[in-house]
Amino acid sequence: MLKEIDINIESVRLDKYYSYPLYVDKFEEAKVYVIPRKNVTLGGSWKWKDTMEEFVHDTLSYIG
């Protein structure tokens, strides 16, 4: 819908209720920041896996 009205999202932050691979994949070109759920898994797309890797390796600067 946003593409239809020519709105580009540069980044988005998803809390634990929306931190699923499905939602990360919806923002194809945007930088996605997530606060993962307690029972998160690494199944899903490469964008999801890269996002989770960024979170794990340097959590404080990731969420800052």
C-alpha cells in the first residue's frame, strides 16, 4: 500500500510482538531493528538471520 502512494520507509523498529521473519521480510529495502521474543528461532529469510546476528553481536549499540 505504501508503494502505491510513493512512500519509502528507511528504517523500522519492531517490538517483540512483531519480531517475526514474516514482518521483517515485508520491509524489503528498509533497515529493520527488532527486539526479539524470548523463544525466537533462526528459521526464515537471510534478512531475518542477518538482523538477528546484528542484535546478538552488539546488542547495546543495536538498540541505542
